[in-house]
Amino acid sequence: MTNRESRTYQAQAIVLGHFEYGEADRILKLFTLERGKLSAIAKGVRKISSRKAGHLEPFTQVQLFLAKGRDLDIITQAEAIEPRSGLRSDLTRMALASYVVEVLDRFTYEEGPNPGLYRLLSQTLNRLEAHEYMANAVRYYEFRLLELLGYRPELFTCIDCGEPVRPQDQFFSPLGGGIACPACGRMRPEAWPIDMDVLRYLRHFQRSDWQAVAGIAIPEQINRGMAALIEAYFTYLLESQLNTPGFLRKIQGLNGGQ
């Protein structure tokens, strides 16, 4: 291998976001198939004459050629595989895609490849762009993400006494990572009440594949309950609040829900 070859590489990536740098450059946060999450710089991309700019928009799936740099690797070529312009042209879809990206970004570090997460992110963005039931794509994503990260919640038996969950309102313990029955839940000050109908949908999304949940029309009240519980669980795991759910709620308020 020559020195030139060792300093360049290719990567398939999804653009998570970017910020401006200097007069014409842009630093991009990427999630790649081969290397996981990384940051790289696109030099001159903000110039009108740049050919790379249109290939490096948020949510785009892109084939990159990069050169290793001292502080940041440098994007030398970029070719969009999935532009996903539909996500950026619709405010609700853009807000949901931003939430999906933020969750992955907050839970991951620059620590090497994770092909499962990469495929999940790619599939979810595709579903958000094309699918009628966008909430289904988000709820399905949340459960698969928790599984891949090792945070799968226990929804079928009580985390304390081990008894099967009965058809009644329960408690959810973020500390215990799952459902506590009414008797055990009252002994846990950190546990939240959870409506049995909300739990029923959560369980269905957890144990089903995409085809089994893609066409479900989730009642609005149930979806709000699911979203609130998962957001609270994410906040507990991250020890900080996410930024996008508040904006998403404003958009949904204008549009009457997802």
C-alpha cells in the first residue's frame, strides 16, 4: 500500500448535520457504514461554484471520498445516493427526521462502525419520506434503536416480582428499565403511571417487524402517550433533554398531529 493510498478512503455516509466554518467551508457530522460516526470538513462547499454542496445536505445518503487531515478528514468528492429532498421540503417530515437524527447523534460517539444502526437510520429516513403513517416509522425506530444500544425495556413481566403484566394500568420504571406492576410500582418513587392501552401498542411495536406495524392507524391520544413515555425514557438515559421534541410538538399543534 502506498502512502497516498493509506491517506485516502471511501465511505458511505448519512449527513446528520453541519455548521459553517471560515468563509467558505463547512464541517459535517456524518454517520458512516464503514466507520460509524465521524466529523469531516468540506472545503469551499459554500462557494457558488462548488459541486459538492447539493450532495451534502442533512439526511442525504452519500458516497464520499476523503483524505485524512491533521484535525479533521477532508471530503474531496461526494455523490448522493439518496438525496431525500422530500424530507427537507415538508416541515413535519423534516421535524421528524431531525428528531430521528438527534436521537442517534446523542446516543452515539465516534467509536467505530455500527452497521445495524446505519441501516436502521437509512430505512427510517426512507420511510419518513415516503410513508403515510410517519408516527409508525418513528415509534418503530425508537424500539429498534433501544435494542441495538442495549436498552430494550421489559414490557411483558414485572421487573420486580416477575409476574406477567395483567390487563390494567401499570407503572414504568426508567431505573429498572421496564414495567412494574401496580403493587411494585407504588414502591418505586421514580416510576411513572402508564395507561394499559398505551402499553398494549408499545408491546406490539416492540415485538413486531416493520410490515406488521407499518399500516396501523395509531389513535392520536395513544401516540402522544407513547411518544411522551419514550421521550422521558430517553431523557433519563441521556441525563439531558432532547432539543427536537419541543419543536416537533409545535409543528404537530399547527397540523393537528403527525
